[in-house]
Amino acid sequence: MVSTPSDRLNRERRTIQAMVEIYCHGHHQSTAALCLECHNFLSYAMQRIDKCPLQNNKPTCRKCPVHCYKREMREKARHIMGYAGPRMMIYHPILTILHYNDEITNKNDLRLKNKSRN
Ligand SMILES: [Zn+2]
């Protein structure tokens, strides 16, 4: 599967947005729009992607070696991913598959670099 880096970053944005929506609807009884707290988190996350120093080489956030989120946002991200992650497959199966594909095919996973042979 061929995907350009900008596709990947756009997909990252869409994935994060979808996860925040699932989390917010489940936790904050929001309906159409996100609550203020989740809205703020989402803007923060988008900013982080825009300012990501790895940009074109960016792995998915879960595997990223650069921990760019400040502590409270990282905590919130963990909660959101933990809740929305398993539900993503139900609500956004294609996006989820592409996201995992990004994780698997990414060659810039620095954590696994020494362990895997490709
Ligand atoms: Zn919310």
C-alpha cells in the first residue's frame, strides 16, 4: 500500500479526532460537538502534530520516540486512547486498519530498531 507522508499525518489527525469524539460522547454525555475540555485537548493534539519535529518520518504517536505532550495532556491522551482504542474498530474500521498499517510499516520505530531485523 502506497501512502505519502502527508496522507499519514492527515490520517493521524483524523484518527485522533475520531478517538476524542468517541471518548467525549462516552464520558461527557456530549452529543454533536465536543465538550470544552475535549475540544481543548484536540486542538492541543493537532498543534503537536503540526509542530512535530519528525514530520514526514513521524511514526504513529503510540510509537513515537519524541514525547512531546506535556504531562497532563499525556495523561489525558492515555485515558482517551485506552477508552476509544478498542471502540475504534467498531466505529471507524477502515481508519483503524490504516492506522495499524502505519504502525506496522513504519521504519522509524526507534524503540524497535535494535530488536527487529528489517
Ligand atoms: Zn468531553
